[in-house]
Amino acid sequence: MFELDVRSRKPIYEQLMDKIKEMIMYGILKPEEQLPSVRSLSTQLTVNPNTIQKAYRELEREGYIYSQPGKGSFVSPEQQQPTQAQQVDMRERLLKLFAEAIYLGFTKEDLQKLYEQAIQEQERGHHHD
Amino acid sequence: MFELDVRSRKPIYEQLMDKIKEMIMYGILKPEEQLPSVRSLSTQLTVNPNTIQKAYRELEREGYIYSQPGKGSFVSPEQQQPTQAQQVDMRERLLKLFAEAIYLGFTKEDLQKLYEQAIQEQERGHHHD
Amino acid sequence: MFELDVRSRKPIYEQLMDKIKEMIMYGILKPEEQLPSVRSLSTQLTVNPNTIQKAYRELEREGYIYSQPGKGSFVSPEQQQPTQAQQVDMRERLLKLFAEAIYLGFTKEDLQKLYEQAIQEQERGHHHD
Amino acid sequence: MFELDVRSRKPIYEQLMDKIKEMIMYGILKPEEQLPSVRSLSTQLTVNPNTIQKAYRELEREGYIYSQPGKGSFVSPEQQQPTQAQQVDMRERLLKLFAEAIYLGFTKEDLQKLYEQAIQEQERGHHHD
DNA sequence: GTGGTCTAGACCACG
DNA sequence: GTGGTCTAGACCACA
């Protein structure tokens, strides 16, 4: 299911967050779907429960999932309207990455191809039911 | 010259690296141009000299600048051909960011506009002499 | 009748307690009025019967309702004189909340308006028969 | 400095958050002032460092403080404009508490007195330098 | 069973 | 020295 790099500079709980976000964005995890429990993921990934917990908590804070004590953790119902802060942040990240890509010699066509690819992967995920 | 955000979670030395990389990519810092000395930057930004040195060391390791002991630090001569590893890495970063942007509701047109903006900022930097 | 927020961090039994307390305070539930049975509420709200029972048990412990085994649960007869402990507790909660509201920029007028609103809602409830 | 109730139902880290928020709102902790380090508070309160850490992290998330790895934790520069969400939330909390207070027999005058008291305590804190 | 809190103690990167 | 991450393992409240 997941592959985590314990030697990476990026904290494990952040790697986990990224993976789960990805699966939600690609539609592999559907709205209201139940996530694996903290304990099961913990044993499955041989990672401490606290670390999983931390990832889940942060994902809840960011609105991707919600947790019900005693029941489990679930994917949030829908993509809520993105905050203005989120949009501004994304613009900045895109601008920075574009600048870096241009510097590395990426052309407009390269970027368009990558965009198409991203779109296709997202659609593939959604038709995956 | 620089503005560092002490409140950011990002380490100061990384912020410094990003700023300098940006200035190189935008052509504000020209190839072979001399960078400010560790001492002067340290007092100017009221940042620990060790922190400046770490940023310079890392930038040298990544090939953006080179240091001549006793003379100073300089911007690397020319944009060397990007490594294949660099290109593969950039493709992945672009794909991930595109996916996230799409999830946040960014359209193809939004991305194109941002790309044009990035191009313009880069050109503006180069004409800045 | 009720709407429970499964996404809230607040335990369901507490949400239930709050709703019932509110209805008593607003006079929507009259003294001596019979509450719905545990079973019916359970099916109506699709909530575990144990959870309903816990809410009722706690409400009885706090004096808002009383239960007659075999007959059902009823709203307590009259607003008994509030304990001194209850009053002291309420003063503290008000002081803290006022401090926070002031910090958030709420003015005396804002608070007065909200007070009037609370009064009106309470009167509306009582005239609701 | 602090007094924590380990037997309380409210988690220790939340109690800590409330205390620190209070001290910031009352001006006892000034903007940009350094907070005690995680470790020092930990030994001082005989509470595990992780618990202090959690409180600090949440406070940072809510904008009350900010932390610089390697330097320390500091009170945020100023009261930033409250979010609309914060204001809506506060209105609801005030309405609910007013309803409860009215139910307990608190009069308009009682509430006004408590408001004046809250104002005074806040001013006292700010003149405390 | 679930998520949530907490302790004890270790290690790391940063300044 | 600082904050941040992580493990090992315990206990609690909730459904």
C-alpha cells in the first residue's frame, strides 16, 4: 500500500500525509471511505502508532479527513472550497517551480505534456471503482 | 537585498539558499559575479555567520556557486547541462504539484498564465543590467 | 428533531446532552414532559442505544431530567435554585469568554446585541406551545 | 507560574494552551517575548516534554506563538485580524453561554459587571510592564 | 474495536 | 542550548 523512506530527511508522518493526500486527490480513496485504523497501519508499516496518529491529526486539521473517536478515520465528504490562503500559496509554489523548471531548460511543451499526464492520472484514479 | 522570515518553519540557511538560487535563476546575479562575504552578509542580515557559511557550503555542493579560499564566493560560470537525475526529479515535482493544483480547482488557463508570468519575471531579471 | 454532527470531535453523547439541555432551557421541552425513549431516539438518529443511554444517565446525574424505570424519562419539574457552585462556575466561564471575545475585538455593543438575541430566542421558545 | 490539574478531564496540553492564551490576552506575555523552553517548562511542571511540545505546536497553529527550531518559542508579534470563522465561532459560544447564564438566573446587570471586570483585568495586565 | 493522551527517553538538525 | 521527530508502551473514553 505505502512505501516509506525512513532515511529520508522528510519526516515519516509528512511522507504519510503526502501519500494519503495523493490517494484522495487521485480518487483512489473515496469520500466517506474509512481509512485503516491507526493501529493496523502502525503494524503494517512497522511505524509507531504515535507517528500515524500525528499524520492523521494533521490531515484532519487540513480538512482532508476526519476522525471519530471510537469509530475510525474517514475521508472528508467533498473537496471543500479552497481557502484564499490555499490558492495564494499554490500560486507561489507554482511560480517558484516554473522558474526552476525554466532554468533547467523545460519548455512550454514539456510542461503541457506533464499537465496532460497529471490530468489523465487523476481521471484514471476516479474511474478505478 | 534579502528579507528572511524568522517566523517561517523553514531553516534560515535554506531560505538564504532559495533566495540566492532565485537571484541566479532570474539573472540578477550574473555568472562569475562575486557574492557578498560571509561576514558582511552576517552583519547585514543579523544572522549567525555559521548559518551563512552553511548556506554557501550547500550552494557550492549543489553547483550553484564556487568558493576560492581567501578570495570569496562566486556564481558558477554557466548553466551546465542539467543532470538526467535533475530532470527526472523536476518531472516528478511538477507532476505532483499539478495534481495538487488541479485538485484545488486550478484550470489549464490558470497554469498557463502563471507560466507566462514566470517567463516574464525571468526576462525582466536578465534585462536588469 | 436533532441533528448530530458526526464529524465533530465532540462525543455524540455530549452533543445529545447539549441539544436536550438547550431545548429545556429554551422551553421547547416543558417540565414533566416525557422524553423520547432510548429505543426510538436510537433508531431515529441511527445512533447506538448505549450512546443515548449514556446521555440520559448524565442528564439525570446533572438534574435536568429524571427517569422512572419502566415508564420513561421526563424533564425535571422546575428550575431548581441554582447551586452556588453552579453560579461560581458560570461566573468564571463568562469572565474567560469575555476576555477572549475582547481579545478578538468584540465591543460592548456586540455583546449586548448577542445578549438581546439570546433573550429573544428564549422567549420565542417559551411561547412556542 | 502555572497550575495544572492532572486529574481533570481536560487534557494537560489543552490546559496549558488555555493558560498561555490567557497570559497573552491579558498582556502578561508581551509580543515577541520568549516563552520558556519546552524542556524547562517540562521539568518545572513535571510534565513530559512531548506534552509541552504538543501545546506549543497547537498554539503556533492557532497563531498565538511561533517557534524557531534552534532558537526558541516566541509570542506572535500582534493580534492579527481575527478570521471570519473565529468571529462566527465566538458568536455561537457567546450565545450558548448567555442562554445558559440566563437559565441560571443571571441578569443583564450581572453580565455587565462581569464584562467590566474582564476589561479591568485586561488593562491591569497591560499596565503590568 | 476505535481514536486520543501521556510518559520515558532517544536522536537529529539548527543557531 | 533550542525545537522537532520518533519509538516503546501504557491508559482512557467512546461506540
